[in-house]
Amino acid sequence: MPQLDTSTWLITILSMILTLLIVLQLKILKFNYPLNPTLKVMNKHLYASPWEMKWTKIYSPLSLPQQS
């Protein structure tokens, strides 16, 4: 059975990594980043809910009086 020639694997892997890094850099350079980012004004939505105007209390089962 013939032996697998691995002498060119190192240069192949290194050139592949280098190519991937170059392509990644070129992709990143295409993005257009704003120089001075500004805050986006968010409109506060007021939703009419029946529990907004009155106090509601949620009772935990542990805070209820013991039942015998």
C-alpha cells in the first residue's frame, strides 16, 4: 500500500488560512461605518392596560396564612 505524501500539507494549509484572512479583510473593508454615530430617538408607546391605573397585588402561596 503506498504512503500518503504529506509534504505539501503545511504550505496548503498556510496558504488557505492566509487566503481566508485576506478575503475576510476585504469583506470588512467594504462596510461603510458612520463617523459619528448618533442616538436613535425611540418613541415611547403608551398602551392602555386595565392594570396601569390601579394597584394589583400578586400573592405568593408562601405568604398566605396557614390553612388548617
